[in-house]
Amino acid sequence: EAQVTQNPRYLITVTGKKLTVTCSQNMNHEYMSWYRQDPGLGLRQIYYSMNVEVTDKGDVPEGYKVSRKEKRNFPLILESPSPNQTSLYFCASRGANTGELFFGEGSRLTVL
Amino acid sequence: AQSVTQPDIHITVSEGASLELRCNYSYGATPYLFWYVQSPGQGLQLLLKYFSGDTLVQGIKGFEAEFKRSQSSFNLRKPSVHWSDAAEYFCAVGRMDSSYKLIFGSGTRLLVRP
């Protein structure tokens, strides 16, 4: 089954404790992206990657890092989480010939 | 700047009634437009998309949307709502450049009365 898988789905952590949210897709997509969803703001793009070893900032990249060492994986790294990073995070991927973004089920992060 | 406006935060309809969710966008070029649905605890599922051609597009689950360039709108419609349609709906406009960023509206939550 074609899917985008994120882990963990739920996480509560404390300020400053580094964490990584993993994202993996099994569709051989070149393009992958991270969004955060906040009430009243919709989804905003954090980072995106056009292909392996190619990443770039989206609209709200502050406080986040990403890496793309393999085509299928695109982890989101919070080096020193802060409470304003409490949010619902979505990973998405897209194939070269389709305009559709395929989304993971989301990772709800709470930073205390 | 590009933006998407969904003016209705919540909409409540009775089961079997028709539905229209509004979406207005601001975009400097020909837009690529999308509607996604998010059920509680789930990711986003694509309902339909418009890239070019016929301005009335059909999607999954009986939804359709009409692109009106003169009004900068892409409203989502369904003739008869089912209880399972209760969810949050997001309109988005896409940039087809290297960032391939989707700019999302703030969403409309649909409640369905029995």
C-alpha cells in the first residue's frame, strides 16, 4: 500500500530536549516536505526537499532542521524544542508526474 | 502575496442537504487548486484538484468544485451530505516551482446534523 509513515504519532517532551520525527514514503517520490498545522492558520510549510541531498527552507523553518540522505526518508529534527513548536506536524511526498501531495497521518508534538 | 481564504470556520448542515464550502485565493499566475479533507486523527486526503481545462472538476466521495477566475474562487460542493462527511476541509493553492509549496486556507469544519 502506498503510504507516508510518520513516527512518533504523539509525543510530549520538555523544552530543550532534542527530538526527531521520522518520515518515510514507499512511493519512490523525489519530493518530500514538512508542514505544521496550527488552529486558525491552516498548514504552513517548514522545509522541503526536491531530491536526495537537496533541501530548502519553507515559510517557517526557524527551530527546525531536516536531512535527506535517502530518497525514502526525510526526518524533521528539533534541536532545542520550545513551547511554540507545540503543533501537529505532517510529512508529505509527491511524485514527478502528479500534482498531488500524499500526507502522512500526522505527529502531534507537545513541548512543555 | 499568495493567500487562500476560507471565510467559514464552521458550517453545520443536515444530512441529505446540499453543501457549498467557499474558497477564495490570491495568486499572481494561473493557480493550481486543491481541496483536501481531514478526518479527526487522520492525515489529509485529496478530494479533487484543478490544473487546467474544464473549470468544473469532479472529485472523490461525490464532491465537485468550480474554478471561477473572475471571482478568484474555487468553491467545493456536494448535492447531498452524508454523516460521514463531517470533517475539516482545506482549500489550497499550489506553486508549481521548485518549492512546490501548497498554501492552505485556515480550514472549514463541517458538522452534519442527523
